Amino acid sequence: TVLRNTADAFFTSGLYDAGYRYLNIDDCWAEYNRTENGQLEPDQEKFPPGQTLQDLIDYIHSRGLLFGIYSDAGERTCANHDP
């Protein structure tokens, strides 16, 4: 996936050696609306079974990198999603 390739690129491009450690993802990673309980859930099309968000995070951590994720406390995200 693009995000796994990005994690790998930290090493092939020299970013890791230069001190970069964080791979952050921005808006649009979650389903368009929150659950009935107000929880955010990863978009099932972007993170299908076998390629879940947790699988991605585990991979990033296994490479020695840190993972960051965007959220929003407002009514909508920049892409007009329900944060």
C-alpha cells in the first residue's frame, strides 16, 4: 500500500538516518460518519480485512517508526467528514 511504501521509503531515502521518525496520516482515513456511540472507525474500503489500520500501525512500529493520525474536535473535518 501507499502507506507501507512510505514507511519503507524512510529507509531507502535516508529520512530515517536524518532523524525522521513519524509517519502521520491526515484527513479521510475514517468512515464518513461516527458510530452510534460517537467512535471513529477506519474506512473499511481503505483498510479492508487483512489490511486494517491496526495492521498498518503494527507494520510502521515494526520498522521502528512512530505513527500519528489526524482527527478533529470540531463538527466537521477539512474534507467535511464527521470527525
